[in-house]
Amino acid sequence: MFYYIKRFMSPMTVVENVEAPSERAAACSKTELLEHYLTVRRFSEELCRTLEPEDYVIQTMPEMSPTKWHLAHTSWFFETFIIKPYLRDYRPLHPQYAFLFNSYYNAVGKMHARPQRGLISRPTVKDTYAYRQHVDAAMEKILETADGGLLKMLTPLIVLGLNHEQQHQELMLTDLKHMFWMNPLRPAFRTEVSAAQHPTPSSGWRRYDEGLYSIGFEGDGFSFDNETPRHQVFLAAFSLGNQLVTNREFLAFIEDKGYRRPELWLSLGWTAVNERGWNAPLYWEQLDGTWWMMTLAGMRPVRWDEPVCHLSYFEADAYARWAGARLPTEAEWEVAANNAPIEGQFAESGRFHPSPPPQSAASDCLKQMFGELWQWTQSSYAPYPGYQPQPGALGEYNGKFMCNQYVLRGASCATPHSHVRRTYRNFFPPDARWQFMGLRLAKDIA
């Protein structure tokens, strides 16, 4: 039996498509899948509604991409892996788009250099939207004409493409924030951005007993291949912080000369601190004795009860050591998250900034597990026991990055709600800071 997740409902809601669907069931599944496809595609464009054409083309560092490229690349994914192989007589809008908008799929063909994406003025923004419309029309034709067998085969590819686009929706937001921050005018992406404000309740710890636990995805919904196979891990007893570390708590680290104390830092982290002049989280700056921060609503004073964000792994690890604690492993985080509700302020809220934890929860209740910040773990990004990447070019999606990266768990205020799972493994290099990254502490129990 085959399942796919219906987005923008509960993240675990599924729609069933049986082995031998009737004509009515097949038509219904086509309708559901097309609705799902168009909803995700439209949300990418909704995120761009306040942009001017000039905003679409800027690339402020090699690790980020212009918004125009994100919009085109997500269309290229559907064109490359679904439309070209399965739509007879399809004509690409431009033969060079396959080169311009390939990201890293070497098995598909050559690609334009990533650091040079911001140097390309053509295709224009208008041309890019025309490309999206061209791809959408082709996808609609496939979904309207596919028989039950083809639809069953294509559905996993389409759902993968939509989750891929949701990843790029988050990247669009984080890349735009970096772009606006690099502008001396510090413009706002959304003037209506707001977040709940209230004092942070007292922090506490949640204890977990020693034992054998199972982690990893298993079931009928969507997951990326790096979340599997489900397997057992042995964990010693540990405690997990019940909420994210706040700006106020991190300020104490800064004021205790945390950025100037080599004993707190990993060697590569200490090198990064000195070579790059780090003395606070990314987007913080001190003006007339007051700490300010850049948000997607522009500059404003740091609010001390909010979770500290835009930290590298190196900074999170140094803070944890300073606090007499450590970062959790990804297995510890997932075990703790098993009973935590998947709730928070996700990208659909339009806030795009983390909020303090709710005041009503009990002191040992886990808060802010999802929908605020990605949370660094001490786990290197590596394959699970028995992991096998997908065959062909799609096998390059996750497996090729399992080197020199660390795992983050949870989800951020820029993550679409329906894209979130307890088993989701995000990953970044340890010096990355421009994503919505924060930390939660852990401790060993003797």
C-alpha cells in the first residue's frame, strides 16, 4: 500500500492510494496531489510578494543563493526528474536552464558555479516566473493524463520535489535576511512581522533514564532517505534543558569574555573566532551601548527573553562548555521529542523570528522543540547503520554530504509546518551561522 503526506494539514495526516485504485479513487488522488503541488508552489511565490526585482538577484556570500535562483532551481527539479522523463514531446523553455539551475547533481550534468549565481542577470525575474508557469503547466498535464500505474510511480518523486521546494522556502528566507543585513540601509522584508513577547519562565531539566531506544523514521509518511533505517541506540541517563537558551543567558557568556577564552573553544572554532572577528551572534551589533539585532522586519533592540539564534556549532559548543553542560546527541534529542507535540510558529505564521517559551507549561515540560530554531547537536552527520542512498542522481540528495557537517534537530520559524518530523535530520558545517540556529543544553547523569 502506498501513502503520501497531504501538506498543510496535520504533518502526520496521510491520504491512502490503494494498490489497484478504482477510476474514481484514481481521479481523487490526482486531485489531491495536484492541490498539494499547487499549494506548495504558490507558497514559494507568496514569500516573495514584498520583494522588488532588485531583491531577487543578490548573492551576498557563496553559501547562499539569489531568490530568483531558488525559484528556478525548484522548478528545474520537477522538470529534470519528472517532466522530461515522463511527458512525451515536452519542450524545455530554454536549453541552458538545465545548466544554470542544476545545484549539485553531477549524475545529471554540468552546472554553473555556485558562488557565481548572483552574477547572472538573465533570465530576468519575469522570465523566471514564466519558467515556473511553464513547468507547472507541464506538471498539471502529467497529473491530468497519468493512469493509475504511472501516478503510483510518480507520486513519491512529486512529494520528494515538494519537500525539496519547502527546504528552499526556508533557504529563501534565511538568504534574504543575510542580503538585507548586508545592505547599510537595513531594509525590512516584512514590516508586519511580530512575535509574542512575555518574560521567560524559569528553565529546568527533564530526565531520561538509561536504556535501549529506537530512533529513525519508520511508517507510511514521507521522509528523506537519511532518516532511515530505524535502529536501536543505547543511551546513558541524561537530562535535557526544557527550553532553548535565551539572549539574556548568552549575553552573560559574552560579558564573561566567552569569545576571548580559548579554553572554551574547539581548535577550529577558536581559529574562526579570531580570523572572522566573532564577538556576538550573527546579526547582533552594539550601538551606543545597546545591543541591536537584524530581523526580517529590520533592526531592533535585542529582546532578552527570546531564544538566542544565528549561532554556529562552535559557538553553541563553547557556550555549553561555559555553562557546565554539553550539547545533546541527536539520538537524545529524538528520544526526548517522541512525546513532544509538533507545534510552534512555523513559516506560515509570517513571523520569521523566534519567540519566548509559553509561560503555562510545567517546569520539566519540553518547550520550543519545534517551530522556533533548529537546535545544534553534538552528532556528526553520518549514515545510520544499514543506510543505502537512492539509486541514480537522486542518491546525491543527502548521502554525498555526510562529511564535515553536524546535525541539527527540530525546526525553525522559517520552516513550513508540514515539512516537519521528529526524525528530520538537518545538517550544516560547524561554522555556518546564517540559518535560524540555536541551542538546548544537555547534561550527563552520574
